[in-house]
Amino acid sequence: MNDDDTSATNSGDIRTQYGQSYYPPVPTRFTQALRTNLLWQFLRFLVINARMLRMVRKH
């Protein structure tokens, strides 16, 4: 075992613990605004339901 704070993944990518690539990406302000906007959520709901209805009608 290595005594240093690095670990190699299967792809050969080496990440240091608590390094920049260790944390997940933070959503932008625009992404956060879309996630909390009820009008946008309702529009996406309608689009997804329309797609599902179209798929069900085909079969």
C-alpha cells in the first residue's frame, strides 16, 4: 500500500484526497434557478407527459 494520499482509479486518473477534482461540480446560478422555477418545472412536466403519451399510442 502507498503511504501518500493518492489513489489510482482503473483509468489511470490519479486524484488527491480533498483536491480540486475530488468534489462534485456545483450547479450554476442559472441551473439552480431552473430547478426552483415552478413555471419551468410545469413546462418540463407537460413535455415529458406528451412524450410518454406518444410512446404509449405507438404500441
